[in-house]
Amino acid sequence: MADATKKDQKFVSEKTIDNTIEKFNASGLFPPQLEEELREKLKEQKITKRQLNAILAETEERFKEALVEPGEAVGVVAAQSIGEPGTQMTLKTFHFAGVAEFTVTQGLPRLIEIVDARKNPSTPMTEVYLDEDHCKDVEMAKNVQRMIELTRVENIASSIDKDLATMTIIIEVDLDLLHDKGLDIEYVAEKIRKGRKVDASVEGNLIIIDPKKETIKDLQKVATKIEQMPIKGITDIKRAQISKDPESEEYVIYTEGTDFFKTLRIPGVDKTRIYTNHLYEIAYTLGIEAARNAIIKEALEVLKSQGLDVDVRHITLVADIMTATGDVRQIGRHGISGEKPSVLARAAFEITVRHLLEASMQGEVDPLNGITENVIVGQVVPLGTGAIDLLMNPLKKDAKSQAKK
């Protein structure tokens, strides 16, 4: 008896934990990620054989409870689980924490942007993390910032005037601004020469441009184009700002506007950590699986920022259906809902008359496989017990009855 008690109190080795979990999960009930996490957590603890078996039994019971029942209306549950907390969300746009004068769309407007799969989000931005050589040095970080942020001629000029006597354009360059952008005046003049195909000469801090135009109207047009001309940076990124992360003490660049593909190619950018809230750019640059993960991340962050707790599986289901075809599709009449094979389901969602007329003209047949169409015609919906077709064999039943007699 004493030996048995001693044996029960003996801590199990890591090898025993591995072998026990392997035997326990021989049927493949637990997914690989859960199995691996279970191994790691158990190896961190000092446990006996009896405790190990009790933990595994409890884990199995909890896991089975978490599984969705066959025939469950997961779409409806996901819709109400996301929609109900959505009624408590704010409609405001917030300042981005830690970054001066940066605003980012949050709350319900952002959630609508995500599920609508908007190609042009209202506040696109990128979090640019830097590699080891640049992330701790503010000057190195500034160099990367200069390569990212768009600089136009107007950003480095203190004035742009037109000399009507000589029909020339005179740009007075602010040398402090020029130095801050990491540029020199000759470089700017050369950019103008090549970009606008004009003569440009430098005199002190002045750039004198001769566009060889005869009318004031033409001169004005050229001046406006030169003023807006990009000389450095990425066209779609209007502003980039450096912020120091208080935890890691590394510099991160936040941008207003985004061009994910071009930003990735800037030297000094950490390609493994850079992130944008523009779903289509992620899909185009990194692929559909990355876009799916971004949908989940963005939706969860919006809900959490409002203090709402929604099970990740509801968000995952929405992300899966949005990206199932290999493209990012919206949940709406121009996306998933509008592409349903059922005429009645499409008509029940939006634009009823048009859907019914077009289906009638084309001779479409509704197979009544979905839920909405079966509700409309008053049939049993394919959910729960209605999702199962039973086949009864009367001959077999008669044979059993005769055998009993």
C-alpha cells in the first residue's frame, strides 16, 4: 500500500508525458497545435501520473464541449454574436495612441469597412518596423522615414513666383526644410529638369525655371504642375512619423496613406513585421492567407478597443467565407450574398424584383438547398435534425418481426 502511494506521488518525466499524450490522442481528436501546447504546458509543471491522466481527461471533456454540434447554424450564431456587440460601438474616429495628430477609424465605421472589404479605407496606414541596424538609432530611422514620406516641390519651397517679364518661374527654396528632407538644391533642380522637360538653373537658394511658354495661362499651368511634382518618397504616403516604442525602445514609423509593396522594398524596413490595415494591399502583396489573418486581426482589434469580447471563431468564420475563392469579397449584394446560387435567397436579401425578373427571363431553377429559400416556401430547413435524411428499409423491419415470431 505504501509503495502504491509512493508511486502515485512520483513526478513523471518529459518522456512519459510525450508517450502518454501520444497514446491518449491516438484517434487524432486534438488538433496538432493544441497537442503541442499541451505538451509544453505539462512539461513546465511537476505532476504525478494520476494528475497527468486527470488533466488529459478534463482537457478531452472541455474540448468536446467546445466542438460545434453537427447541423448547428454557425452563420446565424456568428452574425448575431458580432452584430449584437456592434450596436454598442462608437461612431467616432480616434487619435492613434502615441503618435501626434494621427487619426485612425475605429468602432462601427471600421467594422463596416472590414466586412464590406472596401478597396479604399478611410484612414489607410502602415506600421513600419525597422531592422536591427536601424531600429535603435533615431538618425537611421529618419533616413528610412525620408525615403518613405512623399516630398513634393511645395514642401521644400518658401515661395513659388512667376516673373512675367522674363516668363520664368522662380522657386525660393527653404534650405532648412531641404536639409531636413535629406536633399540638396542641385538634386531638386535636376528632378524638375527631367520630370517637366524644362530648363532649370540654380542661383543661391533660388531655382529659376524657363518652361519656354508664351502665354501667362500656360506659365501658370506649368507652375502648378511643378509645385505638385514629387521629388522623393512614395506617392501614396502623404506623411510618415517616427515614434519610440516604450517597451522595446525601438523606433517605429507610422504612415498616413499606404503602398505596402513599395514600402517593403525600402532598405532598412523589417519585412517580417511591417503591417498595414489595407486588406487589398496585403492580399496583393502577401497572398490571400495573409489577407484572411489581417481580417481576423483587424476585426478583433476593433471589438477589443471598444471593450467587447467576441469569440474568435465567429470572426474566423467570416474571414474564411470572405477569402474562400482566393479573392477578398465583401459580405453584401456585390459579394457573397449576391453570388448565392439560390434565386429566392438573393431576392430575399436585396433588390427583390430585379432578381426575380432576371431569374424568370433566364429560366433559372431553385434547387431549395439553403435555409432562406426553404423558409420562404415553408419547408423544413436543412439545419439540426433537418440536415439529416433518414432512409427506412421496410423489408428489413418485416424480416425482424417474423424472426421474433
